[in-house]
Amino acid sequence: MSTLAKAEPEITVAIIDDHEAIRLGFAGACADQGFKLLGHGASVAELKSTLKAKPQVVVLDLSLADGSNPASNVRELIDYGTEVLIYSIADKKSQVKQALKEGAAALVTKSQQMKELFECIRLVANGIIVNTPETVAAIDTDQDLKAKLTERELQVLRLYASGMTLKGVAHELNISKHTAKEHIDRVRRKYADVGRPAMDKSELLIRLIEDGLYGEDLI
């Protein structure tokens, strides 16, 4: 007896951009990609006033004609209950950094192909942390986006991210398993506080590599 493959849930999106041509082009591309466009607008307020349901991902331009603050726009959308993906020419680095610090999932520049934007949307909608080259570059040039770890936290994190269990880390550093877990919990909070959450071991390893902290000498 054959069974039908379970269809993937439809991804719901919206876009905020003050250029109508970009909004219309995005709408057409959504249809091609099989995404459901729930709304579009030239500002956060305009979009929210027309939405009847919350999209999974809102694509947001940084510089809008209403003069709104990009970081405040990101924060408002996240508080509303959506993920935010920056889609911008990104010519003002300070705006990019502030948007990422407020919790924007990633940056895709308007110089990139539309297929790259939609691939990024797909990842974000599925709860995957996205680190585009543009996002990593913004992080690399801003120390405020780097978690400030103590030497002990870094020791624990390097060992844990390299594949050790908490019990193994505790034995290696001659500390209790409970203490090792406390260090990892603090590290996760610190990364979340700078807008770069790391939910599992692989994402912690990515953060170490991004920040140039994953050396050969683990302790």
C-alpha cells in the first residue's frame, strides 16, 4: 500500500519597502516560490494595519521614506511575533549592526539574486539561524555584537562545542558537571543578549568560529 508524502507547510511572508516596484516584484516571486504573501506596505504601521494573520517572516528594508528608526522597526516586528529578515542596500553599516542587535535574523543585500533572498527566508521560517557573508561581516566589524565571555566560560565553551559532553568538560577542567552547565547557560544568555542566539552545540561552535575564538589549543 502506498502512502502519500506529507506536504510541507506553506511559508507565510510579508514585505516592508517604500518602493512599490520592489513590493510587486517580491509578490510575483512569492507565487513562483510557493510562498503565501500575507501583506506588504511602505512602513511597519501600514503593513500591520492590513494584516489579518501574522506572517512567519517579514522582509524589511532598513531606510524607509517615513524616517522610522530601523532598529525600532525590527524590535516592533519581533514583539509582534514574526521573524525579521533585512533586505536592503545596506549602505549604512550602523543601521545594519543595530538591526542585527535587535534580533533581525540575517541580512540579504539587494545586490544579491532574488533566489538567495528566498532561500534565506525558507531557512529563517524553519527556525534555522542564518549567517550570510553580509551578516558575518557586520558582526566581525562590531565588537558590540560579540558576546563578552570570561576566560573560564571560553574554556568550557571550546571543549563543549568541540564535541565533549558536559560530564567530559567537567572532568577535563576538574569542575562539577553542574558548574559546567552553568557556564554554558551563561554563554547562551550572553549570545542571546547581543542578538546572536545559539540554541544547540553546533550553533555554539559556529559562534566561536565567527568570532575567531575556536583555536587549536582548546584549554
